[in-house]
Amino acid sequence: MAQGKVYFIGGGPGDPELLTLKAKRLIESADVVIYADSLVHPAIVEFAKPGAEVHGSKELNLDEIMELTLQAVAEGRTVARIQSGDPSIYGAMLEQMRVLESAGVDYEIIPGVSAAFAAAAKLKVELTVPDVSQTVIMTRAQGRIAMPPKEQLQDLAAHGCTLIIFLGITRMPRIVRELKAAGYPEDTPAAIAYRVGWEDEQIIRGTLADIADKVRDAKITRQALVLVGRAVDPALRDPDLAEAAEVATSHLYSGSYTHLFRRSRERAGAGAGNSAGSADAG
């Protein structure tokens, strides 16, 4: 009997319509579905075919998850291991891959929409704004799991760029203190995205001066991202700012900017003039 295969599938932030086409197809065809039922929307598992074996993993430890997985592939079955968001970001996937590598099991990773990008979309922000921030740092707040050297939040915040903080909503006062200590002013825009893509999602906007109090008042204690930085400011969408040249804009679509696929108006005009002159001379 041929051995089965395992697919690590990014289940996205919640909204089933944010699944990739490939993810949906593989879930529909899998013989065994193992999903993070505390984080993955139940509607996503409804794509499983009739007769598929479905297991929630929130009460299973690594050994139990891998026992289910290895048994299935030994029987020639296909396993869809659905993880929230994109499995490469805090997906606890590496330890599972090590077991599969040791057992010689074939596997593939299917990327998904990270909650970070779903949150940016919901907030209607561009995380990388010219002259504001061209760098995005994704990190987590230190808790029971220690951060590696030089990755303390205050160290990362010293860059002053856009920060997306996972797994830290219960430590908001400490996060705010560390960001201020690193140089972010009190009026730095901040936003909280709670269960983005779910029916009960909440978006909270504020600044470092008040965001911790707003989180406390909303009683949010899990499944929320913290986004901090000038790029998060909704005022950047104000068309009057652009007309007044108070904020920079990307060169990508500027008529005065030349790149590989398009010449600027000035260069195009000059080229046309030279062509005409050459024709007259001929």
C-alpha cells in the first residue's frame, strides 16, 4: 500500500472565504482532517468530504496528534492538518515536521492569510508607507516563553517601525511601557484586532496613551493582535494631506517616475520629440 501524505494548511484568520483555492481543494479531498479547533473557524472544516475523519486538536498533545497522523499515512490516507492564519507564523509546525521527517513521511505546506494581514485589511492601512515606515516587525510579547537575546520588545521597538505583536493582549500595560521606553511617543497610533474574520470580531483604535485602558474596558484576553506605528494612523488616508504634500506617496504609479515597464511623462515626451526630429532630418 502506498503511503499517504500530510498537508499543513493555513486556515486563515477565520473567514472561510479567505481560504486559498488550494487549501479548500485539499480539505475537500482529505481522508483525515486534524484542525486547531480553538482557533480555526468551524465552517472551514465543513468543507471536508462525507466520511472524512475529523479531529479537533485543542485537547491533544503533540504525541497524540502525530499518532493520528502517522496511523493515517501508514494506511495510505491523506491528512489535512489545518492551522490558523499562516502556519509559518507561530504555527508550532516545526516539531510536527521533525516527526514526519524522522518517519520519512511526505508533506507539503499550504500558506494561508495571516491574521496580521487580515487585520491590516480590516483597518484599511498600508503597513509600509513611504517616509513613514518601510519595515514591519512581527513579534510576540514575552510571557512564559522567553524571547531570544536581542529580541526583547524594547530592543525591537527601538527601530520605530510598524510593529505587529502576537500573543500579548494580556500584557498591554507592559507592552505600552516598553514601547514608550524605546522612544515611541504617547500619541503613536495603535490598534487592536480581536478575532478578525470571526462573527464577533472587534477593532479598537487608539494611541499608546489610551490603548491599554481600552483593551481593559473591552475585557479582551485572547486571540487579538496589537498593531503599533505611524502607518496605522487612519489620517494617512485623508486626500487633503496628499494634495498638500504633507505625506509621501509611492513612486510606483507616479507619472514622473520611470521603471522597467513604464517611462515617466518627461522621458516619454522627450523620446517622442527626438523621434520626430529624427524623422524630419531624414
